[in-house]
Amino acid sequence: MSTDIGAGSVSGTDPGTGRMAPVPNEVVPVRHYGRMGGAVVVGALALWMVYGFATNPNIKWSVVGEFVFNASILKGLLTTLEMTALAMVISLFGAVVVAVMRLSPSRIISGVATAYVFVFRGVPLILLLIFLGNLGLFVKTIVIGVPFTDVVFVDMPSSELITPFTASVLGLSLAGSAYMGEVVRGGMLGVGKGQREAAKALGVSPFKSTRMIVLPQAMRIIVPPLGNELIGMLKSTAIVSVIAGGDILTVAQSISGSNYRTIELLLVAAIWYFAVLAVVSAVQYLLEKRIAER
């Protein structure tokens, strides 16, 4: 029996003649009309909302354009970035310390770290910031030195040492290290126990094992959520406006208090938040991709 198979076809048997007949091998995709209709409806609603917002007569877009690159706004943006960077660095350092302490065999060390995480994850950030911003009401002087001696390194009124900016960074760092500590601890637990046992068998100290073996492997697990924490940290800086931390939202509210264009100034702040978040998200994506390739 001869078979003639055309290009782009698969041979099949014709039940009537018993001969091999060509069968097209093209796969025809199923058309999802409901999905297409839903996409049209959602797109139309999104366009309607954007158009309604953009053409709202109560929003003066000329005011938004006037203040986007205002010197005071840019100064507030710089303060926001400085605050975020400082708080993130301090939080990362504190997170590693807290994570290592929580994994310590010592119940006292582990208990202290657990209490730290419980307290600063449980206290609302706005409450913590207000508390630190008003620290001078019950702590008049801050003295730092060697206990039970006359050696003093710092002896200053708390109102001079704990400025709104300092209180903002401190509050963000305390809360951030508690959250990130759990992220780092989860990443370290994701590394197999055999890695530590092998390092111990080779005579590697626990500190060196953690720094050179456990943490590098845990980075694959740690980096994505830490990127999200950085984005959350940047957005959380807006809360420091309750203690006049000097961030971009504080500046925007101060300007709106004089020209009474509250919505327009809030839009200015939102534009800069979106711009910075777009850059951070792009860097996070590239970093995650690079770590995944290793």
C-alpha cells in the first residue's frame, strides 16, 4: 500500500477506501469570546476613569505642572530618598543581627530577638513615629557612656539630638529591621542544614559559616522580598509627615496650606513617588534576574 503524504500533513486511514488520506496538522486555537468581551469592557472602564479624572474641572493641572519641579518639592524628594536609604541600610544590618540571634541555640538571645520582632512588628508605624517625635516630653537629656563610670560620650538635650529627621529614620529602621529580620531568617532556614554541618565538620566557625556559606545561598530567597520591603520603606516615608519629617509629603502639605490646592500638591507628590518606584522596580528586576542566573 502506497502512501502520499503532502507537506504540512499527517497520514491517516480513510474508513471508506482503506487508503491513507492526508490530515492537516495545523492546530486551530479556540476563540475565547467571553475573555475578549471582558477585556473590552475592562479597557473601556479604565479609559473612562482616566478620562474623567484628567478632565475634572476641579483639578488645576497647570498648578501640578507648576510645582512638579519646584525647589521645595525637589528638596523634600531628596530628603525622602536620604531617609529611605539610611533606614534601609540600618534595617538590613539590624535584620541580619536579629535573624542570627533568633536562630541562636541560646534561649536568652533567641528570646530577646523574638521579643524585639514582636514589639516592633506589633506597634503601628505611625504610633512609633509619634512616640519618637515626642521623646523629649519625658526624656529631657540623652546620656551615652560607660555604665557605672564617669566616662560619657554624649550628653545632649533630647530635643537637639532627636530631630524630626532623626526620629523618622530611627522609627523606620526599628520597624524595618523587625520585618526584614523575619525575611532574612526565612532565607537562612531555606539553606539545607547539611551545609552548616559540613562547614562545622571542616572546622569552619559558626560566624564564618553564616557569612560565607549560608547568607550567599540564602540571597536567592531573600532578595525578592527585600526588594518589596524597600518599596514599602519608600512609601512608608510618607507617614513621617505626622511629625514634620521634611519628606516630600510634608513639603506638599505645607505648600497646599498656603495656596489651598491640596489635591494638586498631593498629585505632585504621587508623581514623584511613582517615578522613584519605577526606577526601584526596574533595578529590583535586574538584580533578581542576575541572582537567578548564578
